Amino acid sequence: MPRTVDEILQHADELAARFEDYEPRAGDELDAEAVALLRAAVAERSDAERHMVDAVRHAREAGLSWSAIGSFVGTSGEAARQRYSSKVA
């Protein structure tokens, strides 16, 4: 749907006014400690997944079957193969 330049400029002015008039409420703010804990947990999970991929790569290079790897990581061998084969190749 084509818009005129005037419509676009009017919309931009409306958005600018909403931005300039915005007053944050206490309920709008995020708890900094909760955000920090979540960020740390995400980083830890990322590190753990990197360690897991490295361990699976090493296990495959050492000749372990997908079935054996699956039993160590708590899945079937097929599930382990599907999850890690493209990451360890």
C-alpha cells in the first residue's frame, strides 16, 4: 500500500512525540540482578555445549559408537548422532 511522503512524515512525527513524552514506570524496568543471572546462565550453557561438542568429537575420534555416546549423554545413539554429527565433523 503506497504512502505519501506527508503520511510518512506525519507518522514519524507521531513516533518522535511518543518517544519524547515517554515516562518509564517502575513496573517497566527489568530487575538487573535477574537479567545478570540469566545472562550468566546462558553463557554457562553455551560453554557447556562447547565442552560437550569437544568431548563428543574426541569420543568419535577415539572410536566410540554413537550408541555409547548416546548412553553417556542420556539419549539414544541416533539422537546423539542427529544432534552432534554435523558439529563434530
